Amino acid sequence: MGIVSEEAIDEFQELMDQVEEPLKETYERVHQGYLRENLGRFLKARDWNVCKAHTMLVECLRWRVDNEIDSILSKPIVPTQLYRDVRDSQLIGMSGYTKEGLPVFAIGVGLSTFDKASVHYYVQSHIQINEYRDRVLLPSISKKNGRPITTCVKVLDMTGLKLSALSQIKLVTIISTIDDLNYPEKTNTYYVVNAPYIFSACWKVVKPLLQERTRKKVHVLSGCGKDELLKIMDFTSLPHFCRSGSSGSSHHTQSANCFSIDHPFHQQLYNYVKHHYETRGQAEPAKQGSFHVGFPEPEAERCVIAKTIESELHKFENRNGLAMSIDDRKASHETLADDDL
């Protein structure tokens, strides 16, 4: 960091030293002892404007208190079949670590259907993974490596991306807005793999709308991306859909599939939440019912991006419909010609 950056962090820290309860307790959960790294994330998200970064962080802390985020890791999604349904339709998992020690999260963008539970369960699941990453994984990795590790990398699998993604834009916008406002700058790099034409068409129009620092984070790789990803991680840390040239999210055994509820990461997360529920002195088994979280209003940039993607998908849908109509007419003419014979 440069001198200006360090001075901004010093100024920001002086402001945050004045935070009182109940915000102070949740603030400690957020920074996990890595104060300057945490302040740097919020400053980066607000282009190093101390006043705006301070407002952002305080609003984040209020959101956490109002929605009891500190207790979300003791709120299991039950029954087990419902949790399994969420895992089967919200494809996310952790496949390993980069050579620098950053966690590698895999996301099945194209094959996530979000159709087996209410939106609140998907949001609860997403926040639980965020909190487990920030409060359990990253502090443990930092201690093991003897240095702060506060970010991760994400590999986005676009296998199976279809026009049906239109129906998921609202939920995806909610989740990404929660991340933008409350977990800023937690992803070091995004790697996009197995990208079909429909993704390329959307990326072409969305890319110019992104801030430069975000554009620099996104790397669209050829095919499954294995060769490029092996430069930053070992084969054992590759997501399952990157391990062969013809792979996709759905063509792997449960043991290798990092999206599966049976994968070690999800077993550890599930058992952690279950244990913390039980150690809170709950006398009865957890009852079914989602953990309702207030959905923050998306920022203007996020709204524009969502509307642009929606518009592009509609254009793609209309072009496909026109092409199908032409094909149908051709088939009809051919049938008539055959009848004439």
C-alpha cells in the first residue's frame, strides 16, 4: 500500500474506534482481528473515500445487528432433505486452495435452478457460506500461513446457461447486492469457464458497465480452464468441472463434486452449524423455517447491470424465436412439396 492508502486507513480506524455497542461486537466478528485489511476492503469499495467507506461499514454493521447475522451459523436449514434440495439447486462449494493459500470457491452458474426452496432459504444458505468463510476458514488459513489471508478466488461454471436464467435475475441480484454492501472486495479474482455463446453475448454488453477494478478481476478462460487454473492451484484443488476438456457441472461422482452435500466442505459447514445450534442450549430439535434477512436496495450500477442482462437475454430469446419460426416455415413448405409429389 502507498502512503495515501495507509493514511486513509489510519483516518478510517480513528472513526471506527468510536463505534459503540451493539455495533462494536459485530464489528469484531467482521474484522476477526485483521483491522487494517478489513478497513482496506471497504475503502477500496468506495474508491478510498474515507467518509463514504465509513458510512458503508456502519450501515453494514447495522444490517448485521438488525438481521442477527452473528447468530446465523447456529441456524440450521432443516429438515435435512430441504438442505439437500438447497444444495442441489444452488450450486456452490469449495474445491481447495490456490498456491498462495486463498480458498477456491466453485459456483455452478449455468446449472443452478433455485427452484426447490423459497428465496429466503437460498439467501440464508449464501450468507452462512460467507460467514463460515470469514469467521472460520480465513482465520484458520491465516494462522496456518502466518499472514493475513482475507480474500478468496471464485471459479464460475457457465455449463448449461440458458434463457431460463431470466427467471433467476431477481434472486441473483439480491445475493450479489448483499455481497456488494456487506462483504465487499472478498473475491480476489473471478475465473469464468465453460462459457457458451449466450454468456459471451451478455458479457460483451455488461463488461463496459463495470468499474475498472471489477473488470480486472474477471478472467474468461478457454474451455474448462484447466491449463490456466493449474498455474495458480494444484490439480487436487481444481473444481470438478475443470478437470477434463469436456467436463461440465453435472458429469461427476458425488465424492469429487464440490457442489454435493456429501463433499467434505459442505459436511464441515453443516456439522459446524448443527453443533453451534446444539451448544446454544436448545432443548428441542430445530424446526423448519427460513432465517429471514432484510434485502438491501441494490446500488444504481447493479440495477443497470441486471436490466442490461435481462434485455440481452430477451434479445437472444427473440432471435431464437425468429430462427425457430423460419425453420418451422421451411419444414412446412417441405412437407407441402412432399405432398404434391
